[in-house]
Amino acid sequence: MKRLEIFLLTLLLLAALFVRLYKIGRPIADWHSWRQADTAAVARNFIKEGYNPLIPLYDDMSSQANGLANPNRYRFVEFPIYNSLIAGVWYFTGINDIYARLTTVVITLFSIILLYLIVRKYSGLRVAFLAAFFFAFIPYNIFYSTVVLPAPFMVFSLLLFYYTFDKWLENTKNWSWYILAAVACNMAILSWPIALIFTLPSIYLAFKKFGMDVIGKPSLWAFAIISLVPFGLWRLWMNKFPEGIPNWQFLLNDDNIRFKGAFFQWIFQQRLGQLILTVGGIPLLVLGLIKKPGKENLYYLAFLASSLIYITIFASGNVRHDYYQIPIIPTLCIFMAIGTNFLLSLPKDHFNRYIGPIVVIVCIGFLFAFGYYQVRDYYWINKPQIIEAGHAVDKLLPKDATVIAPYTGDTAFLYQTNRHGYPVVDRPLEKFVDQGTKYLVSVDVNDAGIKNLAAHCKIISQTKDYVIVEMQKDCIGK
């Protein structure tokens, strides 16, 4: 790289870091707090209870994940690579949400570099900077690169896989790139199995390099085996702990929503047109899609195909959860960069030389303004009372106490208590007491049931915002 290129990329990274420091210290009680709390709880329990990535534990002992009682608190979803990384950071910094969020931020900064390097090879410096620019500053991606979720780590792992696999294809005798690509592919698949769908770009490059001979290449077969066997072993191991595996089938096509009007409305109008790209980014994306490809040929179309296949397969997941669109952000950024570059390169014979830059400025301005408007509420703590109540529980109750912290099933409240227990009342209170859980904390102090419980049971602490009750069987139901 030339000095100017390094300087500009460094400025981009510093700016990307700066915007991600906005409310970086917020507790895990913001948007999608339930998934963040579960992820952080696994990391925290690695610190508190000993590190064992083969038996990840979180705080929820309830049956809400799949209808099965889970008193051992098993949490078998993705292999806990990202959780282990957070735990490693916390080992040195102490358990603090801000350092977990900063870990995701640093991961994203590396993703920006990798995306830049990938696009630079196939489309040149300007398109590479534009792709990195959009990845760095789309408001949706700014928020979701400060969350405690494995998705940003999977995106980083995928981009690392794309880059290193491509480098190996340039010189198939350089086995260092081969090994690094295999490690990156494993990290991506293990951290979120949907990464399997996003291997299409590298599969395309392999066919481009070897043609139909790709079928007979031992090195590629070995690569596929190396990349799939750890995931297969993890899935086999998971099946030994069915109570710790949340239901996931509903993410595919719940209510047969795939390809219905609601599906297209949610994905293309609500998510792409309103939340992620807004009215400003959509024209840039469309221009990038319709522009005749250059030397990148079908490579970028493989990114697009992966994204569309993923959204199609996990139709209801993408409709229900807006963080499910995190994996398609690199694809969107690449095509937006191509569309933007097209506007900046309009032929002077047919267009006013100012029209292209003006349109780009207006589109990017709309993208940032409307995008921030859409995600600004994501940073808010929806129920600040759970933070205060959680701190009170952590201060007043025994460290080994289990608690009921009902919050419509959201584990964010339970996470704030720094205790194991239940985020939902999924059985009679008497049964909780029989099973050793006698403490209940609630922020719904005006609820009739909570008032009745507090009137007859021992109150550990009570304010206008929360109440902590010690239950006994003879005080329940009076």
C-alpha cells in the first residue's frame, strides 16, 4: 500500500471507531437485549464457574427455550468462540459490558480492513474505499457492531476466509494461506452455521481457478472436510443436551411466510428500504446491481446469491429479527460502492459533471440521516428500573441464590442480577420454592399479583421502582 492509501484508511478506521463510542457504556438492556444477555451470560459464567467451551452455561433455568426444564442452564447454540473471546478480555479487564462491546467494535474494524482488501483487488481503490466507507458508517451497522452478539464475529470470520482463500488460490503452494483460510472458515461456521450459505463466493473462485477439475482436487476436498467436521462433531455433541438447544425451526418458514406479500414487505420495504439503506441507499444499491460487471465478473454476484439464498431459507428469522440481516451487510456495501462509483464516473458527454457528485451527496446524506433516525431508539434502555433492581439483588442476596426476575421472558433483567434463575414464571410459585428458588424481584410494582405477594411475604427491599421478595409456601396465594 502507498502512504496516502494507508493514511486515508487509517482516518476511516479512526472515524469508524469514534462513531461506535456513542453510548458504548450502556448496559445490556438495549435493543435485542435478550440475545445479548444470553451471549454475555455464557462469557460471564466462563469467568465465574470455570472455562469449558464444550459445556456452555447461561443464566436461564426456565423451560421457555424449548419446553424442557433446564436446571443445569445449558446453552447449546453456536460454538462459544465469540463468548470465549469476551471471557478472555474480561479475564484481564474484569466483567464489564463496555469491554464486551469494545471487543465487537475492534472485530468490526478488522472487518472493514478485510472488506477493503477484498474489493480493492477486484474493483480498485475508489470502490474499495467506498465499500469500506459504507460498512463503517451505515447507522444500522454502527449499532450492530457495538452489540454483544456472535454475528459481527461471523462476518469478520467470513471476510477473513474470503481473503485468505483467495490468496491461497493465487499460489496453491503457499500452505500458510490454506491453513489460515481453513481456520477462518471453521470460525465462521462454528460461530453461526448460516455461514455455510455464504461460502459461495469462494466456491466460485475455486471453479474459476480450476474449472471442472475442482471436483478432483484433493486439497479442496480436504479443505471441505476440515471445515465441516468440527461443526458436525459439535452438532453431535449438542444432541446430548436437548434441554439446552432452543427451538430454531420457526426461523425457517413459520406461518408459511416465505414469498408471501408480508415477506417482501418486511424484507425489502421495512428492513432494506427503511431501516438499513433507507431511501438514500436504495438508489445506490440498484445502480450497483444493474451496472455491467468489470473484471470482478461473477464474484460479487456470488455474494448476492448467498445473501438471497440465506434470506429465502431463513425467511421467518429475517422477518422476525432485524439482526438477522447483519450477514448481508458486506454484500450491500459492495454493490452500493459500485453504484456510487458509477455516479461519480458519469460520461461528461451525456451528463452535467456536477450531477453525479450531487446525487451521491444527497443519497448518502439521506442514508445517514434517516438511518440514524431509525436506529437511535435501539440505544435506549427500555426499562432502566431493571438496572437498579438488578444491582440491588446483586448487593443484597446471597451469591448462590437463584432468583425469579420476570421480564416477559427477556433474560436482560436476570442478567442484571448477576444470578441464575428464571426470566419468566413458567410454573407455580410453590414449585419454585420446593426447587430452592425463594427470591422474586419485580419492576412491575403496581401489578396486583406482585402487590399481594409483597403484602404477605418478606420484603428484602422495596422502592417505587422495584421490589425484592423472599417467598415461603405459606405466604403465597394469600
